[in-house]
Amino acid sequence: MEHLPAAPAAATAVPRPPTVRFLDRRTPPHIATLILMAGLGALSLNIFLPSLPSMAAFFGVLYPSMQLSVSLYLAVTALVQIVIGPLSDRFGRRRVMLGAVAVFVVATLGALLATTFPVFMACRMLQAAIAAGFVLSRAVVRDMVPQDQAASMIGYVTMGMSVVPMVGPVVGGALDEAFGWQATFGLLAAGGAALLALVWADQGETLAARGGGFRAQLRDYPQLLRSQRFWGYCLAAAFASGVFFAFLGGAPYVGSAVFGMDPATLGFYFGAPAMGYLVGNGLSGRFAARVGVNRMVMAGAVLTTAGMAALLALTLGGLAGRNLFFGLVTTVGLGNGLLLPSANAGLLSVRPHLAGSAAGLGGALAIGGGAALSAVAGAILTPGSGTVPLILLMLATSGVSVLCILWVMARERRLRRA
């Protein structure tokens, strides 16, 4: 039997979060530490993208081979999140995060000093250990506060983190031009060392002590996998993220081949969904605790679906243009900013003692599904196809996220009646 969290009610007092003292590892981590835990992982993904051509020349490989440092990294990131979650549920958030950051620092130094492509790729894959920050920043929040407050706090964490994808490639490109591609990995290594010191000094353990070891955890884990509410929240988040990944896979072709945009202009327009995501995260932080996670997820899913439906109608009506296309894609970022913090809080709350496992599995599905949709988007766009195939893919994916949250809401109504 699934257990539901208490329904939000304005008349009831909101529980106070635990006391947090910055740089005191006897208390939970400060929100700035959580933002940096997740932000360094995002930075390691995209800061070196402008350096890919020069790195390919340095290692003497073709550009598609160099692109594997992105696609394979995403695949390993998904696997890491599956493993990190259960490990943190068993050994604690603090120890697992410290170990992951230490591995990241060593791997980054290896990538910086690599002189052959195989050595670089091996170190690059080990860098994926920093994906622990994505999982544990959410799990720590759920350890600290109830479901609806968790959605609000996760919103603020991801709002701070969302700045990274906007500035990372700019910083990486400037470092490459001034000092060479190794400078970007030098910055990542320095950032990793600083984060390791910060986590050591600030991240107190938030996981409640549990007995029984791995055997007890394995007995509990199927409860999470059998929960319809968990899968509803998880798939709503995965398909909502998939809309954005589909955009990432298709927008470079649309921008260059359909709208004739140069790389600098396309890079500027790429910031549209990121700005929407920043605003959506801010709204989640402000309103999620009062509105409730289900309504926030529904609002985000419906907003994105409506934006894509409007874009399709206007495009079919002959009003296509780069400003219209990228302007309405802002609704993807805004919708995800509303939806993802609450969907993550929901899936973490189905079995709070397995919050790390839930965060890891949810993150892995979002990354893995997103990578697949990105590949699909690239495959369906052909010369003369225009933007319609990409818009249809994004609309269909967003529509599925609406169905997923409707499934959760229907399930909760049945459980409450029972």
C-alpha cells in the first residue's frame, strides 16, 4: 500500500527546517554548498565545448571522435546516478559526496595532463563521478524538509545552478583562446579542490541512521519500484527534460540550416530556454510550498505543451521565423523550471528513506531518455524538413509529461478514497 504525504493546508503550520550554520559540519549544508555541488557537475559538462576542435587537433583525432567526450560522458553520468543513490542511502550523503569529488579532482588532473586520446577519454569518463552532486543535492534537501518545502528549496538550488550553462561555454572559450584547452580543465580541477574543502567543512550528515545494511535496503528497494506514484513523478520529469534535450539535439541544425544563423548568433539565441528555466526555478522556490507539488508539475507541463502547440500552429500558418521559434521555446525552460523541482520532490517523497536511490534513478532516466530524444531530433531533421518535425517531437514529448502527472493525481485520489 502506498502512503501519501500530508496534503498542504494553509491553516496548518509549516514545519521549520533544521538549523543550518555555514561551515559547521555538525549541521546540514548551506544552500550555497548545495548549489555548488550541482553546479560543478553542470560546468564540467559544457565548459570545454568551444575547445572541441582544438582538442581534436591536439590529440590527432577526428572531430566526431572528440564529440564522444560529451555523449559517452552523458551515458556514464546516467550510470553514476543509479549507483550513487543507493550508496548514499547506505553510507551517508557526506562520505559519498567527499569520495565523488575527490575522484573528480584526480580525474580532471589526469585529463589536464593527458597526451593521448585514450588516456584523456578514460579520465573524462571518471570525471562523471561529479554527477553525485546532482543526486545528493536533492537527496539532502529531502532529508532536511518535507515534500512541499523540498520542492521550494530544490527550486532555489536549481535556479542558482541554471546560471552555469549560460556562462560555462563563454568562460571556456575565453580560456581556450588565451591559454589553450588545458586551461579549462585547470579551472575545473581548482573548482573541484575548492568544492572538496567546502563539502568537508560544511556538509553535515543528513541521512538518519539506519540498521540492517545492504540486505535491509535491498528488501526496501522493490517498494520504490512498485510505486505508481514514483514512476508517475519520475516519467513526468524525464519527459519534461526530454523536451529540452530534443531542442538541444535539433536546434543547431534548425539555427544554421533553416534560419541561416552564424554560430555567435545561435549561441545567443540558445540562452532563451535557460532564461526561462531561471525564472521558472525562482517561481518554484517562491510558490511550491504553498501551491503543492502536483499543481506545480501540472502547471509546468501544461505551459510547455501550450507553448509548443502555439509554435506548431503559427509555423503551419506560415509565420515561422527565428524570433518566433526561439521565443516560444522559452516556454520549455519556464515549464521545466516549474515542473522539475516539484516532480523531483515528489519522487523523493514516495519512500523518504530511499531518497538517494530515488534521486539517482530519476536522474538517470532523465539523462538517458534525454540523450535518446536528442539523437532522435538530430535524425528526423533533413534538408528541406524545416522546423515542423522538431516541434512535433517536442509537443508529443511534453504531452506525455501531462499524462504522467494526471496519472499521479488520479492515483492519489484513489488512495485517499481507499
